[in-house]
Amino acid sequence: MKKVIYLLLTAALMSNAVCAQKIAANKIPPAVSSAFKAKFPTATKTSWEMESAIEYEAGFKLNGEEVSATYDNTGKWLETETEIQVSDLPTTVQSTLAKDFVGFKIEEASKIENGNNGNLFEAEIEKGEEIFDVLFTADGSVLRKTILEIEKEDKD
């Protein structure tokens, strides 16, 4: 039984490492780097991660805000996520949270610009040991609710 637990734990850790690997800026495909610089010429403190074999994410500061942008390996922009204040979530999203997630505290919020879905909003919510990442449309409809497996000690 212990062998199975260690095997599962090892597999989980390895899959997490593969999902988002830090990568040096000089290892980014030129098409991705050029597209990023064209879209965000004033970005500072940029760091890169490989989200998959064909997807790259830049984390950076833009006008004092924490931002991330995702590109495919051809340089096509996929989405931009900007951290916002919880109070800046649309009232429609706040209403859905109050109605459908009673007792949850909003820990983080962000606005997501996406070429396919327009503007979306994301909230990380927590109640006790339950932590979820919830994706909303601007009208407050829930698109996705994902369980986050972050221990409280890791967050602090």
C-alpha cells in the first residue's frame, strides 16, 4: 500500500512540474517573444513559464499591476489575466458569489481577456479547507469551478 501511495505522490509531483516549468527568456520562440513585445511594450519584470509543449505564459508588471499573458508556440495571443481588487468584480459576479457560495471568502480576483470568450472574471474563494477557483462571465454565470489543492501554509 505504501508503494502505491508513493507512486501516486511521485506521479502527481511530476505532472505538476511538467504543467508549468519556468523557462529562460532566450528559450522562448522568437514569434512568441515578438508578439509579446508588440502587445506589451511597457511590461517590466517579465518571467516565462511553459504551460505545455505548445503554450507559453509571461508573468509581468504593467502599470503597477500583476498581469500574465498566454501565447501559443506560433505567437498567437490566447489570453491576458490581470489581478484586480475583489471590490472591482462586477456586481453580477459578486451577487452570484453571495448566492451560490455562501460563507466563502474571496481571496483573489482577476479579469481575463480571452480571444474566444471576451471578458471573463475569476475568483479564488475559500471556506475552511475548501478552496476553489471559479470562472465567471460578465453577467455572473459560472463557467467553471475548479478545486484548488493549496494548503494554507503554502498560501501564507
